[in-house]
Amino acid sequence: MRLLKYITIVVLVALGFSCETPMLINPDDVDRGIFVTFEPGNMNMNSEDISGTPVTGTFDVRIDNVTSHEIYVKRIYDQGDSESDFILVETITTFPYEFSIDGNELAALFGVPVEETFSNFYEFNCEATGTNGEIATVDNLHPDFLGAPEQLQGFQFQAAVICPSDPDVIVGTYSTVADGTSPDFGHEMLGEVHTITIVATEEEGFYTISDFSFGDYNFFYGNAGWIPPGDWPGTIQDVCGTFFITNTLDFWAASVYGDFTFNSDGTITVVGGTSYGDAWTAVLTKQ
């Protein structure tokens, strides 16, 4: 239950810890101390400069106990309805390692013309083998490694082939009406009226939304005193006209999702929620 997590956080704050600087666990302190980090560089390949905007990043280890790190990738296409099997990209045996692969190389790996990969996603999964023979994957990592972005876990990450984004499509101030539910409360949120803003960031295709929950979090958790009242900002990405919430965590580090549908009457419908089980549907009308 989230109330217990909230109490824990309050206790930590009282002890002098800041929520802005979460405590990172040491890989040596968990059952599987085989840990590879990944410092991402570029995760978005531009369709107009496919060879000049490769996926890049640095793999490294915190202690010298990893003999190899295998990188696999699968292609996600048809607006997420279809996906390939995972294919081995390469095996790393020295660290730190500068990783780079461009859109032409990825298209060739899957045997398709590069033009067919525009708006596609690539999910990278990795497998590390330790000097003790044990294997670490995203499936057996300690959950704190996945929940805290500061851990820079090098076992799963995603890239995309993006197109130039038109801010006029999404930027603005919106009146929203939302319905929602929370796993921790027996009642629903119905017809919650809210106002949100969406602004462009300096990074192509990325936007900031002032409240990813469209009032849902304030309605449930803010009114209950579990979190500070107010809005909870998030990040929107545009991949060749497909808009969705990405790279966003809630107060308890649950991942947030949201898919945007542009309606014929000019409104936008967002169906979203969290990995914890929160769910909401909001209709946005530009002011």
C-alpha cells in the first residue's frame, strides 16, 4: 500500500535524507552483485539523418566481476502491435565500452528497408555473465535497480526512429475532464475538471506536461495527505506523430504511461496510468 511507502519516505526525510537524492543500493549488497551500468547518449534516431544520429551510450561496471555483457535488440512496429524476436547485436568483454549503432545497421539487422523503420521502437535487453558464472538479466535484477533512474542499469533500454516534430500540434493550455481509479481507494474519480499546460523542451520531439495524471493524483493521494497537493509534471514524446508519456515516474517511482489520440472534433483523449495500477482517461480541449 502506498501509504506505508509514504510513511517510510517521511521518516527518511526526518533523518535528513532528501527525496531529490534517493539512496542508491550497492550491487554488492544484493544476492546478485553482477551489475553493468549504461550512461545513455542519444536514444532517438532522426529519420532525416539516420546515419548521423546513432543510438549511443557507455557501458561500464562498478566492480571487476563481469566477464561479458551480451546486447540483444528487438524491433517494435505497426504502432506497437507487432514486434520481432530478440537478435544478438554484440558481446562486450571490456569496460568501459562506447556503444553505437545507427538506424541503417538496425534495419539491416532485421532485413528491412530503413524507411520501414520510421516511427519504430527498438528495445534493448542485455545479459551479463559474472566471473562466478552467474547470469544477471533484467528479469532477476533487484527492483530498486529498475525503479531508480540514478542506478543507470544497463540491462534494458529503448530507442526510437523519430521524425521532425511540429510543436503546434500539441503545445498549449488545455481544459481537461478526467475519470480515474486508484488501487488504494474504493471510490472513482468522475468528471474531474483540471487545467494543464504542454510546452516544448529543447530536445526535438519532447514536451513537458504540467500534470501527467490530469488531476487524478491530487484527487486521490493529495486530498488524502499522502503526497503534497498540486500537479505532477511528466514528459511527452512525439515519434512521427504518435504522442505518448515517457521517462516519467510518480512519487513512489512507479512508471507512468499515457497514449494520446487526436479526435476529429479537435479534442485529445489520453488513456493512461501507472505500473502500480492507477488508471485514468482524460479529454483535453485547447483553450
